Amino acid sequence: MRTLLIAGNWKMNLLRSSAVELAQALANRFAQPPEGIELLVCPPFPYLIPVHEVIAGSAVQLGAQTSYFEPPGAFTGEVANEMLVDVGCRYVIQGHSERRHVLGESDTVVNRKVRASLQRGLRVILCVGERLEERQAGQTEQVLDRQLETGLREIDAAAAGNVVVAYEPVWAIGTGVVATEQQAQSAHAHIRNWLASRYNPEFARAARILYGGSVKPQNAEGLLAQPDVDGALVGGASLKADSFCGIVDAAVRARASAG
């Protein structure tokens, strides 16, 4: 059975005091990891160090929300993967829909970022997903195929073993709308089949695929109970300890029901 990953993406939210308070609450609650579940928080860059200081020694790991593909140098405003490793990050998110559709990152840029992060020893959460008009046009699988094909270009199976794919339907992010359990499972199954064809069936069976898109304690258990859903990339609900812990509790129940 694959280890579930519950990852909190704090986006551009919180201040130092509230970030540390949230991190402390999670560290207190999860001194030890729930069986079969991995926990991760991805604060804004300025709070990586204080959050890491608070969660150190707990089951909560540190991640970042993006990074640049170049090594340290003259790139004003960017953050290098080496810097993330230096402050304690284990993971980095790449290709989040807001990076793609708000800030203009192309599939090619996402691929360069993924490759650079892997080369520097970080695990990557590679986000893929379609817009509302693409789903309505029946193009969901085409969009996923394109983003996966380019996003994982020149990445062999050994390196891709450190990639977690996150399916995030753009139309369900921050809207309060969530994909149905059937819609989520269908997209996740398609991604797993794509990974089997790109690499091999054994690789695909071991790969983790997260769902991201208005995940809350109320809908998490049903989503996480789907056979190809291996965790959640949580946005707004990760900003409060009670709601994030509620999603983790839902993951525990879903895992127990799966046997």
C-alpha cells in the first residue's frame, strides 16, 4: 500500500507569528507520523526558517512552493534549490496552476525547474490539471498528457521516483467547487496509466498521485478512499490547524477502510 502524503500549501498567506503558531500546533499534534501517512507544509519563503525551527523533530516535513532552475547567481528575486536544501526543505512544489496561469510559467519552464530540483536532491510535487473550458471541451486527458510529457522530459525512472504528481483541476482551486470522487479517480487513473506507459507498470503502481482542489475535512475521506488517490495537496484548509488535522484524520480513516 502506498504511503499517503498530506501536503499543506500555504501560498502567499500568514505572517511570521501566525505561521509559527500554526507550525507549532501541527508539530504538537504530530510528534509521530500517523501510520502510513507523510505530512508536509510549504510556507512562504520568508517563513521557511522559523517554521523549520518549530517542526524540527516532529513528523511534519518542510517544503517550498517553487524554486528557480539556475544555481545561485545573479537572478534577482529568485530562490535557488541549494538554498531550499540549506534551510531544511525536503520537497518543492513545481508547476502549480497559479504559477502556470497567473504567473505565466510554461510547461518547458516547469520541466527545467523539476529537473533542477531533482538534481539538487529535493523531492518534487509536480502539479498538472485542466481549466474549466478544457474539461467542458473534453480535453482533460490531452492536457494531462501534455503537461506530464513535457514536465517529465529527460527524467528517467530513477529520478522520477522522487516525483509526486498532484492532479489539481484548475476550476476547483479556491472556488469551493470540488471534483466528484469519480472525476478525481478517473483523472488519477489516467495519470497512473500514463506513467505506466512512460516508464513501466511497476513504477506506476508505486507512484503517488495527490488530489488538489478545495480539499476540506468534509470531503477528504471520500476522495482519499479512491484507489488511485494517494493524498492531498491542500490550500486554504491548510491555514488552520483544525482543518488540516481534520484532513489528516480523514486520511487515517480512508487508509484503515482500504485495509
